[in-house]
Amino acid sequence: MRHIGQVHLSHSGKPKIGEKMVRKRKMSEAGFYHVMARGTGRQIIFECDGDRRVFLHLLQKTVDLSEVRLHAYCLMDNHFHLLVHADLQKLAECMQKLSGGYARWFNAKAGRVGHLFQERFKSEAVDDEAYLLTVVRYIHENPKKGGLCETNDYPWSSYGEYVGNSVICDTRLVLELCGGIDAFKRFHVQNHDQTCCLDNEARYGKYTKDEAALFKKAEDILGDVPTTDVKTFSKPRRDALLKLMKTNGLSIRQIERLTGIGRNTIARA
């Protein structure tokens, strides 16, 4: 395993009494981070191409001012992915400016108030060359996995900057590791394992392997419906979803754990 560098990062102080405890971010020895931010309640944060253009303009401006180097990005309807090289503190400042600035613009345009993004942004450390390339491909393949289009046809990711002219991304390192543009293209179309990067780590990282598999199976069955929302639906819809989970192989005990709904209700559905 080849590492891609090392940086020295400062440690934050202990939280004060009464402050909310948050999980400490894992520091990257190489200074590379895969970042994802999602709309609160999975709401759409990019309603049109104009929204995406505004966001990319803010992204370029923010990384230029925050000593953050951008290596990849992808904008989906309700979330976005970035691959960056930065000091962890600089990354936090950059994301605060980016998400805050875009949220203020979006809220003013839409006539809404309140949070646009869900909690803190998610991040994972990227410390070796093989995983760096895996993350780049994972980010670029989001539209394909989402059923939108082929990776090379999506206009709102950095894939086009790698095969054409770079605008806001530093493409040199990844192209060097791949061996050039043609090799970069081949790397994106070759058969490979569907590596679970940040999305699945963020959703299931606090669970054991078996628990994570259970949550993933429920997600595959329910699609965009969170398991914890099932109990909030009307009885007909709730029961239909419970029956769907049962017919797809989940036990009453598993469904009870996933949804918080009593086993008698599940059994009758």
C-alpha cells in the first residue's frame, strides 16, 4: 500500500460542559478527504442547472480562499460529493462557507427559512493511492448508480475536467496515478467491485457488519423511504410497507428493530 503524503494537524480542545458531543473526524495522514453533504430530510438542494452553476461558482471561490485543493466533485439532486486535499480545520472552514453561502442564496431564491443541509457534512480520510482512485471513480459514478446517465455523459461532475479542460479541479495527481487521460477513461469503465465509500460508511458505520447488512437490505426494499418513517404513515401505507418487508425476507423481529413498530402490528400487516 502506497501512501500519498503526510500533514500535521492540530487537535481541538475538550468540549465545555453542556456542549453537544459530536464524533471526532478521522484525520488523514495524507491530507485527502472524501466529503459528502446532503439536504435535510433528503430534500432537493439543486432544483435546476442554474442552482448548480451558482454552487460551482461558490465552490471555486471558496476553495481558492480556503487553502483547499479540489480533486473531484459531483452534484446530485439532494447531495454532493467532493474529494479535497486540505488541513482538517481548513476543510471545516471551507465547508461552513460553502454550505452556508449556498443555503442563504437558495433560501432567498426559494422564499424559505431554516437549515438546507442535514447536520454536519460527512467525511472520510483517504490515505493511500489505490483508495484515492477508488473514491474518484465512486464520485464520478454517482449519476450512473442513480439511474440518470452514463458517467461520461453527466455534466455536473468533474469527469469532464479530467477528459477535457480542468476549470476548478486539480487533475494532475489523479491523471498521473492513472497514467494519462486514456487510462483514466479505461479505469472508469473496467469491471470492479462496487466499493462502499462514504455514503454507506456514514449511514452504517456505527453498526456491526451484520447490522449494517440488515439496514442495507431494508433500504434496498424501501427505496427512498427511511425505515424510521414507516411508523409515521397512514395505516394503509404503513401496512403495505410492512408487508413488503416481510415478503422480501425480513423477520418480524428485524422489522420491529428497524421501524420501532410493535411486533403485533407487524404480524397483522
